[in-house]
Amino acid sequence: MARLGDLERQVMEILWAGFGSELTGRDVAARLPGHAYTTVLTVLGRLEHKGLVRRERSHTTHRYAAIETREAYVAEVMHEALEGTSDRDAALVRFAQTVSGREAGVLRRALERPEKGRPPR
Amino acid sequence: MAGLLTAVAVGLYWPGATLLARARWSHRAPRAAVLLWQATGIAGALAAVGAGLSVALAPLHQSVIDGLRSVMAQTRAGRPFQGLGLYAALGLQLATDVTIVLVLGLSLTFVRTRRSRARHRQLLRLVACRTERAPGALVLDDHRAAAYCLPGLRPQIVVSTGVLGRLTSDELSAVLAHERGHAHGRHGIVMLPFASLDTLLGWVPYARHAREQVAGLLEMAADDYAVRRIGREPLVSALLGMAGFGATPSCALGASSIGIPVRISRLRDPEHRSKHVAAWALFAAVAVMIVPVVGLLVR
């Protein structure tokens, strides 16, 4: 499983590197020495099933492409981390929420003026 | 008995929840306070269901539990509503339906949450990397600051490069320890029913308060975990460091009414934790459970 996960990542890297164009399974396999063509096809199939890769048929060959850029996925993950997900679930437990303007003022004052009762370093 | 159980249910879910949400002592024993929120929720649900059942089963002149047993026996004998009358039978049917709808609704939000977590985990596996500076954590390449724990069977701690760039190594250790506190305490699982309940029944004061308060109390529990392992000062300065920038209007999602200023001033109080308060909160949690349970057992 872990190996398949790694391979998914490598395949995505290849598709992202050629983002905007479509690659055949053979193209991808050629860039992954040491992995069988069938394995690469399996991984591409899994990624397609997960909605990360789209497949197009031209003539007799299937061509694959990443649906979004790497940056778009990073942005999606960061958005969930900072704003929470749209359906108001508790997907993440965050360290610090974003802070309102009023709170930011309180914090700035706290920074400038250390409170009493603060233990010595 | 129906009257008492109704009073308990309404009392716990409305004035009780409002009072508990206003309490400041909870900040001194966050984990015990979370337990009290849980006990309040379960006790209120028992009382509410019990009240409905005791009205429906009144013609049997038995306690709710015994009445249910009789109905069960009658159902097996093929005449479930014998001796109950039309209204009681309808009431019983209604209580059953409401319970089923609630359970289904909660399961649905559970499934949705699980799915969105799985998607998040999958994307992390593709785009995040690891670094020696943040052992045990996945790193996201983004200039904004984010540090969080993705709950699950194996909770995953994630930080952004924005955090790595802004915090000293002590502060970073404190942040990672805080997140390990969430992972260790399974806070994602603790939070899940509260989040689901709020999504489902947001108009019930208990649902709204419990979600906000428990979210904040869990942050405090994770703060305490980090203080025990790394120390107070790095955690406070990390909180200040991470909250002070990117100050946008606060978003309501999963966010707690217990803000960062509250957490910081709490940490600066040398006596921010109290075993006494924790003991009283545990006592209250048990006490809250007793009334509805007795109400179900006694006629």
C-alpha cells in the first residue's frame, strides 16, 4: 500500500511536470524506470477513480492528464486548514484560528507590554 | 415522571448549556469540562427520549424501562400496542421515528466528515513533504501560516513553510507538541459528535454552545499538553507569533468563541490548572447523569 502511495505521488509529479499536455501510459511508464507498465496503468486508474486525473481516448490510446495543478491542490488543502471546510465539519483541529481585528489589537498590546505574573525565563 | 424528565431535558439543553458556556472555571480544568459537556448531552438526550416514552407508556403504569420491556414482549407476541390506546401508540411511533431520524442525520454528517478527511489526507500524500526541522509532521509549501492536526485512525500533524519561517525552533517544538496533544487526546473524535449535532440542530442552545466551548476547551487541553512537555514561554510566543499576522476577520468555521487572547492570558496565569475544579467538574458530570437514569428506572 505504502509503495502504491509513493508511486501515486511520482506519477502525479510526472503529470504535473507536463501540465497542459496529455501523456499516454507508456509516456508515464518511460519516466518511471523499474516499474512495470501495468503497474503504472493501475496507478493511473486509481488516480482517475479518485478524481485527480482525467483520461481521454484518442484513437486507440488513452491519454492522461492531471485535473488541477499542484499549486491548486496545495491551495485547496491550505484553504481547508485556514477556513475550515464548506460543510461545517470538524475535519481539522487547528493551532490558531485567524484573528479578528479587535483581537489582533489586544495581541499587539500584549506583545508590547508583558503582563505581570509572567514567570521568569 | 414525564414532567420531571422534560424539565431535565429542557433545563440541561437551554439554561444549563448557557450557564456552562458562560462559566470561566472550565478554563482551569478543560478536559473535565469537556467530560461535563458530554455528560450533559447524553443526560439531556436520555431525559428527552425518556419523557416521550413515559407519556406514551403511561397506560401501562410501569417505569419507562419496564414499559419498554413489556412492549417488546407484546411485539414478539404479535400485538405491540396492546393496552396502550391510540395516542400512546402514535406517540411511541413518533418517538421511534425521531430517534431514527436523529441517528441517521448524525451518521450522515459522520460519513461526510470522513470523506472530506480522506480527500484531505490523499491530497497531503501527493503535495506535502517532510523536513528534519519538523519531525513527525508533513510540510505544506505555502507562505501563509497553518498548523493543524488531521484527525483519523492515525492523526497527521501538518505545518506550512510559513510557520517554519516565522517561528524559532523552541516555538516550533511547542506548536508541534500542541498538535501532538490533539492527536494523543483523539480530539478529532471528541469533536465529531458536537460538530454533527450543531450542523443538525443548530437552533438548540446546547448544540451551539457545546460545539464552540468544546472546540476551545480542547485547544486549552492541547496547550496544557505542550506546556508540560516544552514549556509555557515558547508556546505563548508561538501563539502570539502565529496569530499576530494574517489578521483577517475571524471565520466562524470550527472556530471557537474562546479566542487566542483568552488562551494566552490563561497560560500566563501561573495557576491556570486546578485539580479541585477538575474534581468538581467530574462530580457534576456524574450528578447530571443520575437524574435521567433514575427517571427511566423509577415509575
